[in-house]
Amino acid sequence: MVSTAILHPAISAPPIETGLTSLFEQLGVVTAFRPEEEVCAQDEANDVVYLVLSGAVRSARLLSDGRRQISGFYYAGDVLGLATSLFHQPAVEALVDTRTIAVRRSALPHFGLPGERLERLLWRATSEELARVHDHMMLLARKSAVERVAGFLEDIAQRAGGDWVFLPMPRQDIADYLGLSIETVSRMLTQLQGQRLVAFDGCRRFRICASARLARLLAA
Amino acid sequence: MVSTAILHPAISAPPIETGLTSLFEQLGVVTAFRPEEEVCAQDEANDVVYLVLSGAVRSARLLSDGRRQISGFYYAGDVLGLATSLFHQPAVEALVDTRTIAVRRSALPHFGLPGERLERLLWRATSEELARVHDHMMLLARKSAVERVAGFLEDIAQRAGGDWVFLPMPRQDIADYLGLSIETVSRMLTQLQGQRLVAFDGCRRFRICASARLARLLAA
DNA sequence: CGAAGTATTGACCATTATCAAGCGTCGTGG
DNA sequence: CCACGACGCTTGATAATGGTCAATACTTCG
């Protein structure tokens, strides 16, 4: 899939200012996934990183007794597969119809300048994800159920950017992301609606009504 | 490892196999800290990474109302400062007498081959820390108090490697790392001692007595 | 329209936090 | 060397938060 670039190092000649997406487009392979499909083959894990072009993806770890923890949701523009571990490979699955571009880390040094640029950008992306995950640890360890759910809605609304926001994941995934039971998530959503902080249209579409009061609740 | 030779032919001559520590030693600056001293100046944050030579360090985030989350403890051989965030700089403090080597990320591209090697090793270290942090999120979100405390002792004993292990941090730090109250940590320690899984000699020195039974409790 | 899968609500219970004493341990000074 | 004091740790009683189990209500799709 990548061998053409190795055979034609000429493409490394023009040192254009390039962002993540265009570098991925130069060096990677596009794939499409249906909902519930496995994005990441086990044997590729630890070497392949993915840029999400469209759709949404979840990354989860399972304990032998069934307890599950979702380590993150990834949307268009996010990079996936930055964590590497010899044990505990996460299960990475598409939530909705999704397209990704994949590149192998180990191939990057052979791509000349664009490969180097991408390596640096990916290191930076990894460092930034680490910081985000630290925030999430604070949420899991020290925040109440309402704060967690409110924070989650805030986050996702921020990223989506529109007025009404679509939730691509079921309640169980939200619960497993926030370290709560599905019932508690549901109750907190009802509570937030009762306080007119958010409004739902069905159980997958919502809107933030009072972002100032919501922010006050989040006590960062 | 191939393309670097192309990009820097002048320095490509001695292809020595170099590890993290020796690269840090080539490129970094050693500093010593007393207990409770701030390791990381705020204005350097996000650019400087540290290798811990000896001692122990904690990295903590604070919420405005006083809630604290310790994102990690770092011992000799660990790399510190891999997470970058424009908001939420963590407070990084020495737990005991500590020596570190610091290097600036932004300086690495100017160091030729050793700089490149170090960049790649640091990216790898960042990816591995991300995986460890995912494990910790699972612990915070889904494990019971006993499991957390037992897992913590197991972890630290693993790293220390000896028979008797010294805890460089007070109970409050353990609590803030595990997302528990100090009282619960204390109770769980008493419980584990009652089951003869661990033994304490004072409150800072312990030993794992029944690692098999302890592992069974950890239900990974 | 009906059935299956999701989501919500309610009643009750378990776990952990909080508040308040009491106990050790270590360092200091008599 | 021992007594005292300060700090950190442990223990106990009680309360709050969130989990579990069970029933009901949506929604989505055939």
C-alpha cells in the first residue's frame, strides 16, 4: 500500500507547509467501516495510527469479568491508535459509518521529509492526547455524577459546534466512558433537563440551553 | 533510522545503539531537588521533558475547590513532562531528594542524529505512558477500593523490585492518585494486612506476602 | 401494528465519603 | 534517655452518593 512512495522518494522534494490531514492523505490508506465494525486489526495494533476522516469511533478496554472502560471517542479530524501497549489491546470500533486513513509508524522514517513532519506532528498529537486523558482521569476520580455527565455533553457540544448535537453512541457507551452505571447517566440527564440546562429531542439529539449556568456547575 | 542518514550525512558515521539515558546525558542538564520542591517551572512547561535519575516525583492537577488528582508518580528511569496542554499545567513536585536531566523538545531537531533518536524514543515513551494511563483510567472508573489499593502496592512493588519496598509518598498522595479518601486507603491497607496479603513495617515500608492471592484479587 | 432493543424510573442496598476521636511515630529539647 | 508535641495515620459512627434489580415507557424497524 505504501511501497509506491518508497520507490519514488522524489515526492519528498517540495518542503511545503503541511498539516496532519494532508500528510495523512499523502502517506496513508483510506478505509471505510460500518457501525460496530472493528477498526483496528489486532496484529496491526501498536504500529498503525488512524486519522478519522468522517464518522465516530470508540476505543474500549475490557476486564475479564465484563467490566468495560471506554478510553475515548474519536471524531472527524482526531487521531487514533497513539497509545501502545504490549498487553491490553483496546477494542476499537466504529459507532456509525466511518472513514479513516491509516499509516504505519514504522514506515514513516522511509518517507523522507513528509514522514519526518508527520512523526513530529504525531508526537505532538500524542502529548496532547495525554493531557486530555489526564483531564479525564480528574473527571473519573474526583467529579460527581452530574459533573461527569454535564462535562461530557459540554465536551461533545464543543466539538460538534452546532446548535443541536447528535450523540453517535448509546447510553451504555456514555456510562462506560464516564465510569457510571447506565441508570445513573439516565437520571443525571433527566436532572439536567429538569434544570433547563440542556434539552433533548429523542434520546440522541440535544442542545445546551444555558451554557453559563452549565459552566458554573462544572467547577473547573 | 535510514532516512536520518540521508538528511544528515555528516553525522551518520557512528551508528551507535543509544538508549534513553545516554541520549539524555549527551543532550540534557542535570538538576537536583529537595522534597516538596517544584521540579517544573511554569514557563518551561510544555517544552521541557525530564528523565528522573534518582528519587521520586509526583505530578498533580488541582480543581479550584481544592479537589486534587495525582496523574502519576515517577521514579528513576521514568520520563516526565510528556503531556502538553495549554490549560491545566500540572504541579510537578519532588517527593524525596531527586535528580533529573532536562532537555527541551524544541532544541532536539538541532542536535542532529542523537536529537532525532531521542525524539523517536520520546514519542515511543509518550505512547507507552498513554497506554499506562488508560489502564489507570480503568482502575479509577471500574475498580473497587481494595482493588485500587492492592493494584497500587503491586505496581510499586513491581517497579522497586526488592523484597521490602519503601513508599516515598504520604497517604494523602496515594488517595489522590487512586481517587479515594485518605480514610478509605487506610482501611483497605488494614484489610489487606488482615488477610496476610501484605505486611507493613511502619507506614512507609511494606512487603507483599502472598503475590498469587494478591494477583487473584486484582482480576485483570 | 407489533416486537425487540433502548432508555427511563422507582425502590432498595452497598460502597465509600465525611466528621470526629484516638493512636503512633518521629523529632526536639529538657 | 525520656518526655512532649506535632503531624500523619488509623479507627469508628453516620450519611450520601451511586449501584443493582425490576418494572415501565420509548423508538425504531420489520
